[in-house]
Amino acid sequence: MPFLNQLETDRFFSVKKFFSFLLSAIYGFSVTASEAVTIKGSDTMVILNQRWAEKYMFDRPSAVIQVTGGGSGTGIAALLGGATDICASSRPMKEKERVALQAKTGRSPIEIAVAKDGIAIYLNEANPLRELTLEQVALIYRGKITNWRDLGGADQKIILYSRENNSGTYEFFKEHVLKKKDFTPFAQCLPGTASVANAVARDKRGIGYGGAAYAKGIRFCAIKPDAATPGILPNETHILDGSYPVSRNLFFYLRDEPAGAINNFVDFVLSPEGQAIVAKVGYYPIGSPQKQ
């Protein structure tokens, strides 16, 4: 089944709901609550989650998988409140979030790594720079370097694009690139990785960051762990072997051990078929996944 664009996805979900209603009216049965699964969270993972849902529902007419974004923090809050079956998160849960969930459920959250990703640094295709050190990226986003001239580029102000602070990508970037120091207040925060990529694609002075699956109209900057090390691109080899400096896992979090429809969907995501979708979307298969 070829992947659907967003409009086709919306139509697919609408048609599926219509046929569920029609089956109920004609044959006296409907999609039950036990056959529906909700996924909420990471905007980085929304496209991937939609592709998984499309294929899963196409092959299983009685299943309904509802996918929404809003950011990893939003998904974790929904999981804490019992408002979603699965939280999609592009960062590990914080200790305080784990403690809060355990206080509500009596057990630690179930963490499942479902794909691998690298946080790529986005540059406009007209930008002559090909690599930056990790420290230079940090200084840019802390507001300490403000002109491309200081990095060997054109004499132009650097325009920074960032994710919002409820984003797991924002949190991961702040911890692993900025070393928990604050972003400059001049960074423009945008809702969703696609928005960041689109902004950089339109702005010759722009720089952004986000998942490695978003590459339209931009190019990735090679990242040097230090000044003496060659730049490393966020490609499959470097992300899977961990040599790319900003590699990460993408996660599902559950309140309890998966069972029923939730378990069936998770098993599909971790199966060779589900992991093949990971590669088609532009992320990287997890390898030998384990539910923890």
C-alpha cells in the first residue's frame, strides 16, 4: 500500500469511520472500545505514527488507531491523566514524570524504543557552510554567535528557528547540545519539526534542528564532536553505530504492560513490517527491540 499524504490520510480515517458506522447499521456490530488505540505526543513522530496506523488499519478493518501530536510533553501529560493509551515521545521520560506516573498507577511506566533518529542541524541550501562543531551550534543557540561571518560564512545575521518547550526534541537538544543552558530569547519557536524545516528552507540566513526525516528544501550540516574531528552527517550508518553526536531513540510509553489491541499494535510496530515503515519514512529501525 503506498503511503498517503495528509489529505488522503484524513479521508482514509473518515472513510474508515463511515464503514464502521455502516457495518454497525447493517450487521449489528461496531468497532468496540477494546479495538481502538489512541496515540498522542511527539510531533517528530506524527508522520511515522500515521504511517503505522494507516497500514495497520488497512490490514485490520476492525481496528481504529487515533494519532495526534502536540509534543512529547503533551503526550506524557495525557498518559499521566489517562487520556491516551500510548504516549509517543522523542525523549526519555524525566525522573519526576516517572515518579508521578508510578504514584498514579503503582508501577513504573513501560518504555518501548520503536525507532532511532538523529537530531539534524538544518541549513538553507544556499548556505556555503558544510560543517559546524557541536560547541559552535550550542553557542549559536545560546546567542553567543550571531553572524555567519564568524563561522566562515556570509556577513549576515543568523536567524534561529527552534521547537517549542513542550517538545521532546527541544528538551533533548537543550540537554545534549546546550548542556542544559538556556536558549537565546531571540530563537523563534515553531510548532512542529516540519515548521522548522520549512522556515529554514525559505530563509538563507536560517538555522534549525529536528528529526533527520525532514529534509525537503534544506540540507543537513555535518557535526564535528570537537574541532579536531571530521564532521559527521546524520545518516543511517552514523546514527545506528552511535557516532553521530546527537543520536537518540524514539519511544512509546504505556501505563501498564501492553494487552489486547494495544499489544497487537505494538507488536506490529516492532515487527519487520513495522520497522520497514520506519525506514520508508526516513528514520532508522531499532534493531532488536525489547519491551522494558
